Amino acid sequence: MKKVAIIGANGKSGKELVKEALLQGYEATAIVRNKEYKNDQVKVVYKDVFELNKEDLSEFDVVISAFAVWTKETFHLHAKHTKHLADLLSGSKTRLFIVGGVGTLYVDSDRKVMLMDAPDFPPEYLDVAKADAGSFYELKDRKDTLWTYVSPAANYDEKGARTGKYKIGSDEIILNSNNQSYISYPDLALAIIDEIKNQNHINRCLTAVSG
């Protein structure tokens, strides 16, 4: 049985990742800062991501980070935490998934324009998109870590249902059967946990849409 660590397990994405990992029979460990987090279905490690060391992560086959911060003063921590985790796992066989943002997906087949650079990208989301992109840029040229950078769809719906059906992609924005860039939180968690066994996106980006 593979051992999966989920950083930020108390967040919206993290909670769904824990559920899906357990549903698929993995041994899940939640890594959280918040001492108020309780989950009797998994082992819980109370530790800040920046306090994690190599020994903390050595037992895991997969580390999934759903780390997120939402203020301008802390945006730089997206890239910082990604580099920290990648450095800790450098040279190991442990896979690293970073749940990032939609902004780095290309909107053209020539891969010249990312969504966050498109003229119609909502300006109120630009700062967080660039912060998430910092994580991608930390990973994209690394050969010493088995990384996967995950981008949700443009409409990432926390209230959406687990349909159990999704369409997978890599670094280009994709649309579902309704011609929408949409995915529910549970379906993205499903796509991520499925990738553990599928192994189609090692050192590549991953995106998905529901349906």
C-alpha cells in the first residue's frame, strides 16, 4: 500500500484529496499547521510546511501539497514552499504534486500565451495567479525531483459533485463536453489520486475538467 502525505489537508482542496486517497485504498497522512484539525481516519502530523525536513517525508511514496495563502504579503510563499519541498525530495523516488492555479495553462496551441497573460484574464485574480505560477517556475526545469504541477479548470467549483468522470490534459486549457473549463473539487482530487497509479504526468503539468 502506497503512503500518501497531503499538506494542507484541512483546506478545501486538501479535504477532498484526503477523502479520495482513502477511497482508493492509500495510507494517507494529513500534514497541517492548525492544531484544531481532527481526522480519526488518518494519521495527522502537526507541522508547518517550512519546518518539514527530509526525514519527515522519507516514508512517503507521494507528497501532495494543497498549500495556499491569499494575501499579497504572503504570495511569495507559494514558490518558496514549492522549492523547499522539491529540495527535500531531490534525488528520491517520492513523487511531488503541487496543486497550483489555472493561470499557467496555455490558451494557444503554439504555447506562447498563458491564460494569466491573456487580455481578458480577470485582473482581480492576477496577483494570485502569478503567485501560483511561481510554483510552476520552480518546478518546470527540475530533473532531480519527480514533480507534477496541477492546474484546476478556470471554474474550480468547491460545491460541485463528484461525478467520477473527467477529461485529462497537460499544460493547455481544455474544455469539457459542455464546452466549459469546469471541474469540481472532488473530481480534481480524483484526477490527482488516479495519477498516482497512472504515472502519465511525471515531470509534466496536469489539468482536468469534469465530464
